[in-house]
Amino acid sequence: MTHVYVLQHVHAALNGEEDIKLIGVYVTEADAQAAVSRLSQQPGFREHPEGFHISRYELNKDHWTEGFIGWDEALDES
């Protein structure tokens, strides 16, 4: 196995921020799609069916290669 499929659900929270849920990590894209089918009728998910996202990730690879700035630092700079 050289890659996996990550399933997340994203929707806008009432405060306007993104609410991101990591649903699971699957061996095949079909497994991830099956999870979407299982969950899409559950409360919350059924109201936001467009929020499911499946991404393919290579294993043993850095996927975030740059630093980051935290919310506190970003506010200090503005």
C-alpha cells in the first residue's frame, strides 16, 4: 500500500468558521465512498451532504512542508 483515502466533512458553523470533521482513513476510494453512503443519512450530515471530501494521500510523505502562523500571531500582525 502506497496511499490511503482520507474522508472529511466540512461545513460552515454558525459563527462563520469552518467545522471540519475527520471521518476516517480508508484503504480504497470505494471504502471511503461506502462510508459517505453510510453517514449521509445521519443527523447533521444529511443536512450538509455536500460537505464530504475524499482526498488521496501518499504514505511516508510530508504533506505540509511549510511553517504556519497561529491565530494569535495572525491577530498580532494586523
